[in-house]
Amino acid sequence: MVNYHLVLFIFFSYIIIFVSGFSRNLPIIPFDEGYSHLFGDNNLMILKDGKSVHITLDERTGAGFVSQDLYLHGYFSASIKLPADYTAGVVVAFYMSNGDMFEKNHDEIDFEFLGNIRGKDWRIQTNIYGNGSTNVGREERYGLWFDPSEDFHQYSILWTENLIVFYVDNVPIREIKRTEAMGGDFPSKPMSLIATIWDGSDWATNGGKYKVNYKYAPYIAEFSDFVLHGCAVDPIELSSKCDDIAPKTASVPTGISPDQRRKMENFRKRRMQYSYCYDMTRYKVPPIECVIDPKEAERLRAFDPVTFGGSRHHHGKRHPRSRSRLKDDVSFI
Ligand SMILES: *[C@@H]1O[C@H](CO)[C@@H](O)[C@H](O)[C@H]1NC(C)=O
């Protein structure tokens, strides 16, 4: 009798461990199940475990991969480790696009990682386009609270009908809500997931001041932990069966919790280095969806008086703290 209870106890313990472990984990898939080679022949290498890939930039070529399916909405994620040391001019991108299908009115949701000179950190940029709105860039740039070339970190995109959220290690860093006024500028057509590494010498680092130096090549970006939790769409008819999207696990977010919102605000306050909404050299009038926060404007103006100076809210005051304040502030979360 005792043994019987013991067996039952062990049995149910295993079930509980299994179920709770499962619900905490993201639905990670092997590379081959979700992605295909896009370009760069041997500069894409699938590791033996089948779950990780390396994409490499050398003097010959960059490399990239693309999802086998098109998706309308979902949660998409990868763990990425960026190349270390001198990476000026190198761009690693993890993004959604349908540019190959809709040349004139494509949609895009972008994570772009911009390399840097030695001793300076990678920066990360987010952006969206909708229905070919390439005349309105909606870029934001941030510093990170870790060195993204030291270890893998998770970068994720949540895309629903009315909301886009960018995450870094499950911390939301940017939220874009669809507004009436944005019209077609909010991405709305099925897109592929794409990851690339390429030579962005013309613009990536200080507007093209620092080029890729192939003395330090190969530049290798490592990708792992692929999540393609979305609504796959028929590429010909562009129809979808979005009701039977796979069962949601607890770990796939659907929005931003109050706790996460607090973290997002913290992140943006301390880490955001550029926002199109405040770029007065570019937009005399901020794009329609921008909600201008005077404190944010002042902080960015102190950080970069040329770009964010303008004349709209400028009272002739300069703030000498500026750059050091952003850089020294490493206590986050
Ligand atoms: C997208 O752009 C096309 C023109 O390129 C226009 O006809 C269409 O109405 C736009 N769609 C939306 C949703 O704005």
C-alpha cells in the first residue's frame, strides 16, 4: 500500500513539473521548421543542434534567412548574440516585411542593431512602415542595459490588429497603437520574418562616418530560440484562418501589464537616444500619432541639441549635464 502511494506521488509530481515547465516555456522551434536560407550561401551556418544559426558578414557577402510562412499578427522572437569588438558599419536586422510582394505599398516592423567603434556599445533601432509609408520614418534608437555581444538576449515583436510592442528580454521598450489618423501607416498585411547581417557603411555608425573594417571580419551574429507564434497565411490568396492560431501558452504575451508598463517607461526615460517625434530637423510638425512629452523633449534636447533643438520649445537654455547623464545611468530594473 505504501509503495503504491509513493508511486502515485512520484507520478503526479512528474505531471505537475511537466505541465508547469511547459506553460512557462515559449513554443521554440528548430530553425528548419520555421525558416529557410535567404542569401549569403555558406555565410549561413546551421548548428548541429538544429536550433541555432550563425549568419556572417565578410568581404564577400552578408547573409540572411526568412520564415517559410507569411504571418498576419502574432508573437515573434529570437535570441541573438551580436558580434563583439570593432563593429562599426555592421548592421544586424531582425524584422518583418512584405517588401518582396508589395513593392509600392509594403509593410515593415523592424529591429535593427547598429554596430559601433571599439569601446562603444551597439545601439538598437526600431521602426515601422505601413502601406509604403517610407516617406515617414518612425525610428527610435536606444542604448541597452547590457552588452549584446557578450551573451544571448531575447528580442521579440508582438503584432496585433491594433498594437505593436517591441520587447528586449521580455521588457517592452516601445508600444505603437494604431490610431485612426495613422490610416494605412500601421502595418496591416501579412509579412515574413527576416534576419540579416549586412554592410551598412553608408549610414549605420554616426551617419556613415565609420565604415566596416574587414580586417576584423568575419562578423558573426548568432541566432537561437526561434518563436514564430502567429497566424500563417496562404501566400497566394492571402487568406488566413486566424481563429485556430495555436493554443496560447502563458508565456506568449498579448499586451502590456501594468508592471511591464512601469519598466517600459523606465527604459525609455533612461535609454532612448533618438525619437522621430522630437526630431525637429526632420519634421517641422511631428507625425500625427506623436504625443509630445515636454520632459522627454527636454531630455533629448540636452542629449543632442542639434537634432532635438529646433526652435519650437527652445528657450535659449543649454543643459551641460546631457551625455554623461545618459551614459552613467546604468541602474535599470
Ligand atoms: C494603401 O495605398 C494604396 C495606394 O498605394 C491606396 O490605394 C490604399 O487605399 C492604401 N490603403 C490603406 C489602408 O490606406
